[in-house]
Amino acid sequence: MKKIWYVIIVFCLCAWFLSSSPDPAGTYVAKYHTDTIDTVLVLKGGTYKQSIYRKADGVRLFHNEGKWSYKNGRIRFTNFFQSDDIAKKPNYDYGSVLLVFSVQLERNFIGRPVFDYDEETATYRYYKVLW
């Protein structure tokens, strides 16, 4: 009988955790980039820092700071660079492509906060680092 109660409690806790809104603050890393590492540090207080590094030698190619907000399940960034691995190009004009970027902040199947769903690959681009 005790085992049944433990299973019910664990099930309820998991359901609550997966249905609750994720905390936007934290470090996110873009997955599936071939040549770059794209990190977004979402800070409490409404600011963020984005850095893109070249995988081959660790050189920082881009750094930017901006503001973020969270409302109705969506995270919104101002002056965001959505890289998709194009940052590796020499002399790239990052300022020409900064945009307001608004996407759903969700949880993946294991409960990790994620955003920027790519329908073509059926994956999320940014995953919150849990350390």
C-alpha cells in the first residue's frame, strides 16, 4: 500500500513540475550548430547577454546585450541575433540583423526549459543548462 502512495506522490509532483511555467532566468545553449556555440545568459531583472564562439578555436565572434521579458508563456528578446551558424562568416555585419525575437518558453519531455522550436528538424534550438 505504501508503494502505491509513493507512486501517486511522485506522479503528482512530476505532473505539477511539467505543467508549471519555467523560470526564464539561466543559461541557454543552442544545440545542433555545426561550427559555433551560441549562448544566451538570461539574467533576473530583464537583461540578457548573448555570445557566439567559433568551435574550432574558441574565439568569440559576437557579443550582445539586450532586454528580455516574459508574458503569457512567451519570452521576448530585443536586439537578438538568431545565428543559425552564419556567425562564422568573416566580417559579418551583426548589427544589420538584430531583431525582436519572441517565442514560446516551454519544457521538453524531461522538464528542461527550451525555446525556439524548429519545425523542419522537430527540435528545440536553445536548451537551458542545468548545473
